[in-house]
Amino acid sequence: MKYLKQHWPPIVIALAIVLTLGIAVFQTVRQDRLTTPIANINVRTGPNINYKTKAVLKKGQSVYIVKKTDNWYKIRYDDHRFGWVASWLINQTAKLKTATNLSEATIVLDPGHGGSDSGALSIDQKHDEKTYTLQLAKKVRNRLLARGAHVIMTRTGDQSVSLGARPEMATDNHADAFISFHFDSSPGNNIGSGFTTYYYHANTSLKLARTINSHLVGLPLTNKGVEVGNFEVIRDNLRPALLLEMGYINTAKDFKAIKDPAYQNQVAKDVTNGLAAYFSSK
């Protein structure tokens, strides 16, 4: 009895610590438990769209977050099964009802120029290329977000962003595709016309270039096809990367299309459909 009295305080402290840790662990488990908000979320063998699919989650299914890597969650599901899912799909708050391969993709959109770099000038010398690259990129972003994709913009306003920083964003975020938007300019007014899809690294980007270009259909400007382009944002890019020159800003016919929201919307739709086709085989 004397022994118990002497050691009672340490025992109480130990029990208190155990209870505190138990409550903390219980709270952590509860916080890490999520319910899938949409159907058909792929569970992959690794934290990237290029890993194999091992299961497909139903809407309303419970999962437990184990850890996070590169915007992907490692989860426990179906009792003791483990795999990887795109974190933005588990946290989905948009009106998306079902996931697709496009929904799993991380896409970096690069509105060319910005800030002190105005880009090329329009045929009337009153409008900057940077204005229309941003308008177009935002329209593409909105369509991709509506389909569940994870979208990163190299700029969202009239900011200066260095050429080197743009491909770095794709590398740092493990992007599945990088698309830079531009409008061409010829040495003289009304000389050049049409749009071109440029890539640099054939092993990573040629398939993406061909797929996107083949979906740019029904536009009022001539499709000049796919070409190699020695542009820093795609040359120094470790991810699948394109640069789209979507018309000549100093040609009257082309500039009429460039500044038309209907043209921008059609390009945005075509690019989104092209990306969906590209990722459908992943």
C-alpha cells in the first residue's frame, strides 16, 4: 500500500499522457478521413497520371490520407489497400460529377509576355500581344477547371515573368503538359497569316503537339501544322511542352480573329478537347 502511494503520481501522469496521445491520434485519423465527392477517381500505383490504375473509387467512398506527394495523396481504401489519387479530385468542390484522365492532369498554361514585355504590336500599333495571350489562356483555364484538371498559370495578370521561370513552374509542379500561348508577327504588315503548333523535344512533346494541332479545327485562320520551334520556354522544359502561335497580330484578317471572343472561345474549346484526347490513353 505504501508502495502504491509513493508511485501513484507517476502512474497518473503516464495514464494522462496515454489518454492525451490516444485522443490526438483519434482526432488525426478523423481529420484524415475523406469521402470521395465524385465517381470514377482512379487509384494509381504512384503519384502521377503515368502510373498504372489499380482501382477506381465510387462516389461517397471513404478513404484515409496517409501522406501527400506532388499534389497527390497516398490513401488507404477498402480496408487495407493502398494507392495514389489526385488530391484535387478528392477535394473537388466544383460541379464535376465524374473524373476522367484529363481530370487527373496537372497543366501549366503560359500566357506569353506580360508586364514590361508587351510582346508584338497589333497592325494599328495600339494593342499588345500580352493582352490577348492572357485572355486566351484564361479561357482555356476555365474550360479545363470545369473538367476537373489541376491548372497552374505562369501569370494571372499583367505581371513580368522571366522566360526561365516559366518552364521551371512546369518542372517544379510535375506538370503533365505545358502550353505557351502567343501571337505571331511578320516583318511587315499583312504578310503572314495562320497559326502554328511548335514543339522542341520530340520524345516528350511531339505526340502532344500532333494531338493538339489535329483538334484545332473550324477556325477562320489557316492551320500551318506542327513544327520544331527553338523557344526557351519549350526548349528548356522537362515536361511535355508546346508553344501555340495562334495568328499574326500585325495582319488585319488575323487580328480581327485574335481579338474576337468567339475565336478565343473556339481555340480554348479545341485545346481542351485536344488535351482530353491526349490524356485518354494515360
